[in-house]
Amino acid sequence: MGKKADVYTRSGDEGMTGLLGGTRVAKDSPQVEAYGTLDELNAALGVVKAMGPADEVGQVVTRLQAYCYQMNAEIASDEQGRSLLKQVVHEDDITWIEAVIDEFDSKLPKLTHFIVPATTPAAAFLNQARTLCRRAERRVWAWSRKTKINPHVIVFLNRLSDLLFTLMRYEGRDGEQ
């Protein structure tokens, strides 16, 4: 046998995990649930990119993945870890996401009925990402009831689900039902 891989540490075998900053918390804590769901959202966004969406959608998705990493770092940090962060979500980020929603929405017909969100593979995965985003928002709200968090993260997630809905419509616009 060779050297032990760096991938496993065995430090989580008892149901605890480390935050950025060093604090150990239970793996089923609201904080870990929140950042774990953001991780799932980011993975779904990666699938959207792999599906080959329209270039303009792919560019937005790439930026959204960076935001997911940024929010994950905020949520996965203890007090000491937060002091190490170089970027956090600000009001300007919410303004950006609203502008992107407005831009894509202006290219779509007025929504007058419920739609079937599976007209293309990328549209279907954008819809899955939207539902994961809504779950992430609920998990972040649950965690925020126990500790003070950056309020811009919650607002950003709320707008992000709207953006993902809009991008889903845009991506599937030729077959929207």
C-alpha cells in the first residue's frame, strides 16, 4: 500500500465537519444543510453548462456558479473564517441579478399561463436548479434564525430563483408550452 490520499481525512467519521475558521459542527446542522444545498445548486448549474445552453445563458450561469462559491464560503464560515473572506454578497450583486432578469425577460413573450418546464435539456436543468435554489433559500432562512448572517445572501437567493425561471423560459423559448 502507498501513501494515504489527501481526499479523505477521517475527521468527519463521527458526524462532525469543519467550518472555514476551524469550528467543528454537526453535519446535519442548519448551517451545513444551507451550504450543502448551495453546493447541490452549483452542481446543477454545472450540468446546465454541460448541456450547451445559448452562449448568453452560459455566460450568466458561469457567473452564477462563482456567486454560489462566494455564498458557500460565507455560509460555511465561522466568525474567524468570515474575517478571511475576500468577497461577500453585496447590494450591488442584487442589482446585477435584477438587471439580468430584466434583460432576458424583455426578450420573452408575456407569461399568461403556467408552462411545462422541459422543452430542452438545458431548460429542464435550469428548472431543477431553480427548485434547488428555492430549497437553498429555505435552508439559509432556517440557519438565519439561529445566527446573524449577511441579509444580502437571502435576497440574492430569492432573486436567483427568479433569474433561473427566466433563463429556463429563455432557453426553452422556441418550444415553450
